[in-house]
Amino acid sequence: MVIDLNLLLPEIFTGLLGVGLLVLFFLWRGEGVVRAIGYLAAVGLAVAAVLAYGTVALDTSTLQGTWLADPLAGYFKVVFLLSGVMVALLSLSYLERLGESLAEFFILLVFLTLSMMVVISAGDLITLYLALEFQVITFAIMIGYRRREGAATEAALKYILLNAFSSAILLFGLSLLFGLSGTVDISGIAAAVSAGSPQPALYLAVIFVLAGLAFKVSLVPFHMWTPDVYQGAPTPITGFLAAGSKAAGFALLIRLFLTIFAPVSTVWTTVFVVLSVLTIILGNFVAVPQTNMKRLLAYASVGSAGYMIMGLIAADVTGVEGVLFYAFMNVLAILGAFGVAVVFANATGRDDIEAYAGLSKRSPLLALVMLLSTLSIAGIPGLAGFVAKFVIFWAIIDKGLVALALLGVVMSIVAVFYFLRIAKVMYVFEPKEETPIRVAPAARIVLVASMVLTLVLGIYPAPLLDLAREVALAVLR
Amino acid sequence: MEGFFDVGLYLILGAAFPLIAVGFAALLRPSNPDPDKLSIYECGVDPYGDARVRFHIRYYIFALMFVIFDVETVFMYPWAALFKDLGAFALVEMLIFIGLLVLALIYAWKERVLRWI
Amino acid sequence: MIEYAWLIPLLPLVSFALIVFVTGRNRLLSAGISIAAIAASFVIAAGVGLEFLHNPETVEYGLPWVDVLGLRVEMGVLLDGISVLMLLIVTFIATLIQIYSLGYMHEDPGFSRYYSYMSLFAFSMLGLVVATNFLQLYIFFELVGLASYLLIGFWYEKHSAAEAAKKAFVTTRAGDFGLLLGILILFSLFGTFDFTELADRIAGFDNIPLLTLLTVLIFLGPVGKSAQVPLHVWLPDAMEGPTPVSALIHAATMVAAGVYLVARTYFLFANAPVALTVVAWVGGITALFAATIATAQDDIKRVLAYSTISQLGYMMLALGVGGFTASMFHLTTHAFFKALLFLGAGSVIIGLHHKQNIWEMGGLYKKMPITTVTFLVGSLALAGLFPFAGFWSKDSIFAVALEHGQVALYWLAVAAAFLTAFYTFRLFFVAFMGRPRSDHHAVESPPSMTGVLVILALFAIGVGFIGSPFIKEGFGHFIYFGKPHVEHLHMNIALTSTAVTLAGITLAWLVYSVRVTSFETLSVALKPAYLLLKNKYYIDEIYRWVGERVVEGFGFVLQWFDRTIIDGVVNGTGTLTEAIGRRLRVVHTGDLQTYALVILSGVALLFAILALVDPVKVLKLGGIL
């Protein structure tokens, strides 16, 4: 048995990074160890991201097909690692509010990123399921990190229990797939499904797998956990949930629905359309009356999932390209916005929108990043979010779903409405206190980088679009 | 159906064995109950209070620590059974696995989880 | 010079970047860079214009911007009659207004910021003008919207200014979504964004209903940006911005972007007669509707704002009846005299220390002679009296409407012309003539402002002749759709319009200057009508009601639904305050079970969808596409 360990290089590196940081933590319990581990985690994840970028061009598998190293996996690994780096750097600005056991926070973060990488590289259902559970358990720990706070423990408990519930549904779907094809291998199942005629059991599998994954990416009506958990979790982790975890969910949706379920696409596109309509309407409208910044961003992020799912409705190269671009842009915009919330909460201890009054006077950088990030999510031209929505709308209009695109555009106007309200609070209202807010260097790097990339990708998206298109072509081959 | 017959036989025998043993004992033993004899056995001490008592959090941590060793053993059985066929690669694999668990144990140790206060 | 035309939009961008990143702290240097950049752009534009006069040929070049499989978009420069014309107008007026702003914004703490926004606007507007394809056009269309948003809300500490900025942004975006959708449908049909290629491919396209639909969708963008009914509500509020901004953006250039867009994509409209009729009627109704409102406004800038809406309506009307040349001609003359009027108003506002109510002015002709004379010139041009600029362009619109047999629209336009003359001179007589109506100490503005007024006044007199029948190869020789347009003298139309204009002026003179009947008695006698006009037909109130009730109400209903029905009563009201320990368990059990129930019902819903309906068909609009 020959194993090409090069294919696992980013994972091996990330795993060793986590273990190494743990060992470092045993050996050195001095002053400043937390910051050192935080920075090391960020740098290490960045290196892993470079390694992962090297695997985007690969299209092969190893370990008897349980491990896939294809462009889809490579692309999303870069996305996960990038958000991991940003979250690590942001967390360094959040230490005061995290409580105790700070070094472990970063070590867990490394393992969390690793779990997502395994999810997208899994070539069989068992590896896939185990990796998902690995991710859920790690997330639950991190969501409940501020264990002395009621809201945090509540969020963690809700997250893990509801995840167990949805995992059961997903597992039921996966076991149906196994029953239908007699194999757990994804490509084997795909071959078996496309060979035989569709059976009712396959439709059941579609529904259950979809319900399980819809929970992970919080499509309405599977979104219930999102606002509560987002609000209770430490803000950097909320950002990771909205950026990384969501991307992982969509990576799996692409992986499963465009391969295994491709022969019955007429069946599930119908379902996707309904979910998309529900999600963008509810996500955007319920965001309007929110008063808590994290809750508002949570609903906005629910809405984003509704747009991303449209790319899967199109189920063609352009649609997948749009989803891939959206996932990347979402990391920048969401972590930009949550990054501002992180720094702000650390300085003032508040999350309500009212507290943001006059932010432009207290810290112009924070206000500007928040403005551009939210407008990017809303899809204002010139920012990356516009390109993402544009490609996706284009894909579904190409399929003749004009009314859906129309609804999408109308709902993004609603998004502009509530995001401009934040802008008004930040730029127009008088600040309650005048004290300037200091932005730590680590957070500054993240905020400036996300802002610059959002602008650059908005003005010159061609390089990333090219990459996304190549990945999409590989997926649909 | 072959396989299911074996399983069914196994289930029936598994249920019958304790039933027969306890049933015979009930028939043979003398029966003269008194209050002390009927009380719940708790290390010879008189039991008191409700059954729903709150355990100290430390017990849970020990239960978690136990899982480390428990799972380790579960994985090592099939590994040991096939060790000769798998060869050196399996040895390295198992060493990595154990290494990770040892690391977890050291972490717990360092965090003073093993100390009973 | 034509090969350097790409520098025209780029120079202001450079100046924007320089001001933001380098010279922000130095007020005069920032202003200097901005003015130098726009003046240089003007010089290049003038060179391009001269070359175009000698050799009127369409030139197009560009760089690939997005080049992914199947989609190739350029950032390019398209130079033909209308874009060269617009380049000249925009750079010239922007240069003048930036110089004027030196005096007007002199004491403002945000001086550098002002010039950076002005540069950003110039970049966006010029980029829009030279766009070679729909995508480039759309991007710059949104960028001018952003610049306009920033400039309307320039004094963001004023609540009303911030509100106005938001209103402008949201209202115009409502139109833009139609534009975007139209562009996307267009692309899915023809596979290109490029204007030249589209013009070729559209010729053989015979699905006229579809073409009409998407053309009307595209027209929604101009309706928002050029403040046509019913999306006109943002423009009067936009007067919260500094007055030079109102002059440049909300009178002379940006609001004309909508008209320009229709002209640029005229090959679409020309193939969809129904869409063209829509354009004509929206324009005609806007022209009359805004003119009626303007007669009852008290704020000097708001009168001018409604007048702008009305004049933009004229341009749309002209496009709608097939008067491509007439529309562009009116756009040109309007840019000059409306900029002049706004800058005159700005001069008055500065002279009176930020009074804007015309009933607190009066008697300014003694204190501010230059402003008064130039304002009079602008008023005459706006009213359309021979031989001022507005006369020629308005008459060519009348002529084209009659030529194409649109009698109803013609009379609509004539009625609006009467009202135009009336409200313009109501403003002039009340604000400038008579005795001071309040205790004010007006002083004439500095030369940097009055100088600009004089230059613009000369143009407001002279610019009309380039399109008059007296010049053989005039305006219509260069700016046309199809074949060159030759202007004829229409004696009866000229006489009608002159009569109507004189009637309007006379009425204003009788009521507001001679006071044959006092204004107060009139307003009492016509109270319902007066109130209706004064309150702008209550359109803002209607929109606000709809906005609040429907959008926010819907949001609240859904949130209530989410919280109460779905979230479960316990959690919906449960705040995590004291006694978390005990209560939390209760919250949790109630909560999670509900959540889990919803997930299960979600699964059931998915089954139901599969079993019962097929929404894909429904969403395909019943097979239109």
C-alpha cells in the first residue's frame, strides 16, 4: 500500500502545529506564553494555507479513496485556513473577555481548522461523518468558552444538542445511501446512483442529507440555532462559525449534491428554490428590527446562505463559481464586520448597536471597516460582495429563474436599508463617550487586510474568478 | 438467514443463562427478610437521603479520563489481532495514536486534573 | 489627443487618492490638486472635442478587465458625439464649480474632504460617460450614486442631511435594481455587455415583447437617477448638500446621467416602440408634475430642484418622441443655465448667511448686482425666452413632439413651459426685487464666485446658438441617432412658446411684483390646491407610510413569528438576567424541543414540496422566458 503523504501535507502540518503548541504550553508556562501561542498559531495556519494552495491543482485520492485531494478540497482548505488565521489574530484582541485557559483557545482553534479540512477531503461517508462530529464538538467547546457566563453555556448547549439532532438526520440519509449502493465510498455511490434508475429511497436520502447540511449552513427553517448561538459565543468564534463553518457546509453541499445526487437534480433544485426564497426573505427582514450587532449579523449571515444556495440551484459551472467566490468574499466581509465587533466589545464590553454611536469619531478605522464589510455583504458594486452576487444571479437568470433573481435583488436592497442604519449610527450620531478606541496591531492587520481585499476583489475580481472557475470545472467534470 | 439464526440462538442463550441461575437460586435459598437486610447496600454504611444526589464535578472529569484508556483499549484489540499482517506501518500508526492520547493525559496532569483535592 | 482620452477620468481619480492619502491635512494643496486635475481633464477633453469636430468618427478602445470563460468585460473609452459632448460639459462645469467652491466652502472644516469627494465624483461621472459596455456603465452609475451620497451627507452632523443622503441612496438604488436585472437579461440573451456588439445583435432580434420588458427594466435606472416620477422624491431633499454640489451633481451633470444612459442605449429603445412611449409619458408627466410643485415652494434651492426635475422630464420626453438630438441639446443648455442658477442661489445664500427662504430675501438687486443680473440671465434661459439658450433647446423639443404627431405630449410640454416661466419669475421677483422682506445685510460675493457666475451667464446666453437653425453644420450634425439632424425654423412653435413664456412671466409679475392681487388672498382662495402643491402631492408621506408600515411592519411580523411561534414563548421573553441557573433549565427544555420540532417540520416541509408542487415552473414566470 503506497500512501502519498504529500497529499496530506497541509493536514499533517496543521496537526503537528496543534500538538506542537500544546507541547510548548507544557514546557513554558511563563509570562506572555498566551500571546506567543496565539501568534504562532496564526503564522502556522498561514503557512498551512500556503501549503494548501499548493494542493489546489491536484486531482487525485489516496488511502483507498478515503482521502480526496482535488481542487474543491484545496480551494476550501485555503478558505478555512485563511479564516483560521484571521480568527486567531482577532482573538488576540479579545483575550480580556475570554476568561481563563487562554492558550488552549488557540490550540483548539488549530484543531478546529483541521477538522474542517478533513471534512472537505473526506472521500467516504464514515470519514466525512467523523470529521463533522470532530468539528461540532470542538466548536461546542469554543462556543461555551466563557463558561462562567450564562449566555455562552446556553449557546454551547444549544449548539451541541441541536447538532446531535441534525447529525442523526444526516446520518440517516447517509445510511440510506449506503443501503442503496452497498459502499461508503463517495465516488462509488455516485457511480451506483447514476447507473440505476432513481428509487424513492434515493429521494429520502436527498431530503435527509439536505436537512442535515441545511442545519449546518443555517437555511430557513433549519436556522433556529443561529441567532442564539451567534450571540452567546465569543465574538471571534461567531465570526468563524459564520465564515468557516458556513463555507464547510457549502463545500459539502457541492461535494454531495453535484456528484452523488446530480442524476436527480431536477428533484432537489425545486427544494433548494423554496429554501432559498424562505431564507433570503426571513434572514433579511428579521435583520431589520435587531438591536444587537451580533444578532443582526447572524440574520444577515442567514440571508447570505440563501444567496449561496442559488448557485447550487443553477448547478452549473457559473453557479458553482459564484458559490466559491461568495465563500471567499464572505470570509473577508464577515470577519471584517465581526472583527470590528471583537475590538469594540473588548474595549467597551457591549454588543448593542446603540453603543456604536459616533464610532467614526472614536475610531475611523473601525467605522470604515464595518461600513465596507456590511456594504459588501449587501452587494454594493465596487466591493467583492457585488461580484459574488452578480455571478450567482447571472447563473440563475441563465437558467430562466428571473423571478428568483429579482427577489434576490429586492432583498439586497432591504439589506442596504438595515446596514445603512448601522452606518448612520456610526457616522451621524454623537458618541456617548469620547474616548478613542485603540486597535491592537494584530486586529489592525486583519481589519485592514479584509478591507483592502474586499475592495481589490470588488474592482479586479478576475484572478479569483479564474481560480474559482477552474475549481468549478473540476467539480463538474 | 443463516447468520440471523446464530444471532437469535446467541440472544436466547444469553437471556436464559442468568434467568436459570437466579431462578434456581430463588428456589433453593431460605427466605427470612429483616429491615437491615432489605436496606440498600452502600459500603456497609447506613444509607441516607434521596437517590438524586449531586456528585462532585471531579467524578465527571475522572469519567472523561477513563474514556482515554477505554477507547485506547477498544482500538488496540483489532489492531493486535491483525498486527502481523499489517506490519511496521500499523506499529507507527498505533504509536501516533497512543502518543496523542499520552499527550492528552499529560495535559490533564499538568492542569492538575489528576489531583484529588 | 484621442489616444489620451483615457486620462480624462483617471486624473480626478489620482487627485482623489492623493488628497485622501497624502495631502489631506493641507487644505489649499488639496483644493489645488483637485482643481488642477479637473482642469487638465478639461484641456484634454477640449483637445478631443476639437479633433472630433474635424473628424466626427466613433473611436473605441479598452483594456480587458474581467476575462473569464464566456465573459469578457472591458474597461474602455468610447468616444462618439454624445460622449465627447458630455466630457466637455462635465469637465468644464466641474472646473468652474470647483473654483467657485474655493469661496463657498472657504470656512468649512471639511474642506479637503470636500475636494476629495468632488474628485471622486468627477472620476465616476467621466468613467460613466466613456463607458464602452453595460457593466462598466453600471459600475460607474453606482459610483456616482456613492459620490452623490457622500456629498449630500457632507454635513453629516446635520440630521436632515444624513437622512437625505440615505433617502437618495436607497431611492436611486430601487431604480438601479431594475437596471441591473435588465442588463443581466440582456447579457443572457446576447452574451455580451458591449454596446457596439449589442447594437449589431439587437437588429435581428424579433421577440419585441421581451425586448420591451428589458428595456423598461433598464429605464428604471434612469428614472431613479434622473429623478423622474415616481422616484423623484430624493432630489429636493438632496438640496441638503452644499450648494455647489447641488449645482454640479444635482442639476448639471449627475442627474443627467439617466438621460445620458437612455441616449447611450438608444439602439434598444429604438427597437421597442412601447418602451419609447413609456419614456415619453414618464418624461412628460414629470415635466408638468414637478413644475406645478415648484410654484408653491419657499426654499430657493427647492424651487430650483423641482425645476431640475421638470427639465429632466423634458429631456426624457424628447427622447421618448424620437428627438435624440433635441434631448441632448436641452441637456447641454440646461447644464449651463441650471448650474448658473444654483451658483447664483449659492451666492445669495452665502450673502445672507445661510438664509434660504425666499420670503426672507427681497431687494437683493441693490446689494448684489452681479448675482442679480446673472440670475436674471439664468431665469430667462430657464423660462426659454428668445434668444437665451433655453429657447432654442425647448423649441426643438416642441418641434420634434409635433413632428412625430404627439399632440397630447406637445400640449403637456407647453403647459409645463408656462408654469416654468411663472415659477422662475415668482422666485426672481420675490427674492431679488422689491424691498427687503426681512432684516438682512446682504453683501456681494467674492470675485472667485461672481467671476464664475459671469462666465456661466455668457454661456447661458450664447450656447443656444450652436443648435439654432442659423448654423448650418451645428449641433445636430454631430449629435444624432441614425442620420444627422437638421434644425429648421418653426415660426408657429416659436411664437406659441414665446407667448406662453411671456404670459407666465407677466402673471408672476402681476402677482408678486405689482401685486394686483395679493399673494395671500390667492393662496387662501385656492387653499386646497395650494396645500396639495406645497406638500408636494403628499408623495413623501405616502412613501414614508408605505416604507414604515410595509417594510418595517413586515420585518416585525416576521421577527414576532420567529420569536414567538418558532422560538417558543419561554425563550422569546426570557432574558438572561438573574437566577440563570434554575431558569436556564426551563428555558432549555422548552427551547430545544421547539427548535428540534421546527427542524423536523422542516424535513416534513421538504417532503411536502417534493410531493405537491414544482415551484421551478412557477418561478420561470409561466414560460415567458
